[in-house]
Amino acid sequence: MNMSPRKYNHIFLAVLAFSIILLVVGMVTENIILLGAGFLIAFGSFVFRVITFRCPYCGYYLGRRSGTYCPHCKKDIE
């Protein structure tokens, strides 16, 4: 399955939001299991972003860029 980097970024943000909710609930309830799960999911979402948020043409990591073209090869990434 070949999705655009923008769609992968939306998945990353949704998973990151879920992990933040787990972290907050874990802190409020003092539940170490929820805190651990929140940290693991947050770490996993950052790994997912580094692996998938790349230009589909040259493979350049797009970093925090949210433009419509790759800064490396200048091709449209939409």
C-alpha cells in the first residue's frame, strides 16, 4: 500500500494524540501501566514517522516540513 506522506502524518498525529490521552489518564489515576503504555505508544509513533514521512520519489526524510513538494528533488508529494 502506497500512501502519501501527508496521510502517514495524519496517522502519526492520531496515534500521538491517543498516547497523550493515555499519559494524562495514567498520571491522574496514578496507573503505572497506562503511563508505560502511553510512553511506548508515543515512542512508537515517532519511530513510525521517521520511517514513513519520506518523499515517495527520492526517499528524503521530510522532517517537520508540510509543504507540497520535496525540498531535495523538488517533486510534488501530494
